Amino acid sequence: MITLYKPNETDFTHNGIGALDKHIYNATVEEELNGLFLFSFHYPLFAPHGLEIEGMSIIKVPTPDGEQLFRVAAPKVSMGEITAQCYHIFYDLTENLIEDIFAETTNGNGAMNRMSAGCQYKHPFQFYSDVPKIASARIVRKNPVEALLDASQDNSFVNRWGGELKRDNFDVKMLQNRGMDRGVVIRHKKDLLGYEGNVDWKSPITRIMPQGFDGLFLPEKYVDSSLINKYPHPKIRVASFKHIKAAIGENANDEDAVPLEEAYRLLRQAAKDMFTIQKVDHPKATYNVTFQELSQTEEYKDYKQLQSVYMADTVTVEHQEDGIDIKAKVIAYKYDPIKKEYLDITIGNFKESFTDVSGRVDLVQEELSNMPGSILDAAKANATSLIHSGFGGHVRVYPDRIFIMDTKDEKSAKKVWQWNLNGLGYSSTGVNGPYGTAITSDGRIVADFITAGTLSGNVVRGGEITGSTLRTSDSVNYVNISKQFIRLYESSKTRVFVGYYKNSRNEIQPTLILGGDSDSTGANGAIMVYQFSDTSVKSGGIGITKGL
């Protein structure tokens, strides 16, 4: 069902202003991998709810990945008809701003947490990533969408960490692999109505000469791809990485410069990332299937299986004439939300870079310690609302399992709960999974987000833990991290203080304070070790404080 909501609606479990299905036409959902996500439609102005469709209204629409929220951008009225283009609710983030953050030496989830917390004002979105790669990025005056997706910027998430974006209403996920290989195989055929395939064999790069700041090159000059011998000869390109600066010559004292050997290592890694993340050593290949035209051909039966794939799923394309198979991903689609089927689908290992989402979507947190109760209360309220409004499902009971589905037919079901001897799981892509939310019989819980009042356990493992305070079991001793300071407390008394200040020349002054017997930064009698800078030489000192 296509449902209209008010612009400021926050609860989407009810029927809103009303349904648009009966009168809507030319309704199309379009999505590009790591690109735009749109919904467009036509609607009679004087049909029910036509006059209530306005700029910034929210519309809930069926998509291949379940119902998604879209915000009306610029509705146009002409000759009694409304024509509207809507952007996924994700693009509300283009109106926020990341002023200045540095996601330093962290994995993808750590970077996502920094971006989310670094927004100028609070937002309802949950950021998450399962990308394990460790990297760093400085982001200054960018909106979160640019920071994530702008491949023209060296410090964007897609360039530093990689990943494939999945937008699920207010959940923003950068995943190593959004899709999966469901075993779908199609054959490349020329001159087939409704099918077009192109492979650019001149596009691969197999040897890179990385260039750093101020003409810095590697001693060995080049970094080679592991696929270099798959081609008749090396395919060489020079790649510029101006953010990599060596502390030599005139740059010896620059704060952003690193030792020469470290600069070499960073250049090598940046070139390797072009092969491993950007896949520049693979030929660019795209295949487009238009189902309406293809349905008129005898070969349609061989391509109909593409109706069962999802964004970023891997499809094998057999080039029998060339004797090769190319693994390609679903990178774009057009979808009919009324008939709930693809209109056309694009498969490829290449798509144009995201460049100007912020320009094309013109209309479209405080510290965690300050709001643990509100987070838990909001999660409880959301869960209660979802469960109370979860009517209309279909239950199918087998001797060895139970299905709860959004349709009667297992073949067409998208939202599926399955319960069997091995556990309970939820899939948003049908009975075959993957089951991204699950509780299994071996004692494991699989989930992107877990909200709880108290979690107890012996060991916590993770790439990054977000919070501000770590306490001992008796709650007497604890460590607090606030801005650039780390404090070790005993019963609210600061015992050790580690951090830094900045002087009038904006130079960092590392500082260590030991002792003290108050809740201030440094009490009378505390020992202070500090560093300060002159114009020509750095020096430091040690002394007894009179209280800070």
C-alpha cells in the first residue's frame, strides 16, 4: 500500500492521511547502488487526498527491500494533475552539517559513529557499518550524505573504507556486501530485444604510480595489481594522493606530515586500495534488462529469474563467445510499487561516481551519557508500536518450522519470521534469507542494533565501543572520556588527568596531572607534567599546582 503522511509525522505504523493506490499512476521507484533513491508518480489533483499532497509530505512506498519512506520534494500541478518526485527519507541528512570531525584509526562502524555524533543537530537516523578496514578521515563542513558517498572526495567514507549503502528508512548501513550470490546465471546475448550488455576492455588499470604531496613518489615507482598478467600488457596510470605528506625539506615541521617511510607505506596502501576497494583492475561491464520488452521474446524465461534478485546481489553473466564469466552486481533498478515487480534492472561492476546529491536534493547528539533513558524509552515505544500494529500477517505451520509472512505465498513473501529447532530469525528478502536478525540455539544473537538498559557479560569484543564512562564493579573507580580529556576518578575525585590544551598560537600542549583530592581538573598539590612551545623550540615543565 502507498500511504501518505504529514511532513512532521514520526509514527508510520498507522494508515496516515490515507492510501493513494487506487488513483496513483506512473509510480516508479528508482535506486542506484551508493547513489540516488527516488520515487516518482502522477496523481489526479481532485482525487481523494490529492489536495493534501504537498512539499515535504512523507509517502510510504513498497520497494524490493520492503516499505520505505520518501519525502515529496517539489510537486508540480498542471491541468488537474500532480507530478511529484520524492527522495528517500535518508536525504533529510543533506540538510544537516558535519562541521569538523576526525575519524582517526578506526573501522567502518567507528567512522559511522563519529559522523552521526558529529552532525550539527540531533537526528533520528541510526548509523552502522560492518566494514572491518581501519582507516582515518578528516571531514570539514560536509553534510552526512556527501561525507558518506561523494566518490570525488578522497576523504569520503566510500573512498577511505569502501562499502555498499543500504537505506532502510531511518537505518543507514554501510556494508561490506549489501547483497549476496543467489546462484542466478544469465547468458550474454547480442541483438536481443530488451537486453543490452557492454564490456569495456580498455578500462582496467593494472599498474599504478602513486604520487603524494609535493611530488613524492615511491622508490620502486609502481604498485602492481594481482591481475596484471591477465592482460596482454600492463595498463598504467598515475594516481595523486595529495593528503599524504612526508616530513622532509620545507614540510619537515608540518603537523600533517609523517616520517618518510610512513609516507611510502601510505602511498603503497592507497594504490592497493584502488585495486581491492575500487576494483580498477577489472573491466567495466554493464548489462541492462528491460522486462516489458524482453517479455516479448522466447528467451524471456532465461532472464525472468532476475525478478528474484535484490540490490547489490551478485549475478554471473556467461560470455560464451568470449569464453569468460563475469561476476556482476545489481547496481540499479526501476520498480513498480503497484505490481511489485521490476521494470528494468542494471547489472554491472561499474557505475558513475556519486557527485552532486546535495545539489540535486535542494528541498529535501549530544553525548551518549546525557540520554541513555531516552534511547531505551524510544526503543521500547518503537517496539510496542510495531507489535501492536503488526496485523495482517500470514502464519504457516509445518511439522518442523513456523513461518509468519507478509503474503500467503512463500514464493512472493518478503518479510518473513521463521522459527524452528535451531532458532528464530527475520528476513526482509524472503524465506531463503539472509536472516539478518536472529536468536539461534547455540546461544548467539545476530542484530545490527541492540538496545538495552543493562547488558551483563564476561567479555565484550568489538572494533569500537561508544560511550563516555567505564566503571569498576563497585562503581567507586572509573574512567571518563570527555572531549580531549581522559580522567581517572575515585569516588568523584580526579586522581589522574591526561589531555591537552591549545595555546594562543593554536599549538597543542600535552598535559598530565597526577594526584589531587577534589573533583576539579587539578587540585592544590597535584603534580603537573606539561609541554609548551616557543617559536623555535619545544620545551616542557614539571611542577606542583595551586589548583586549576
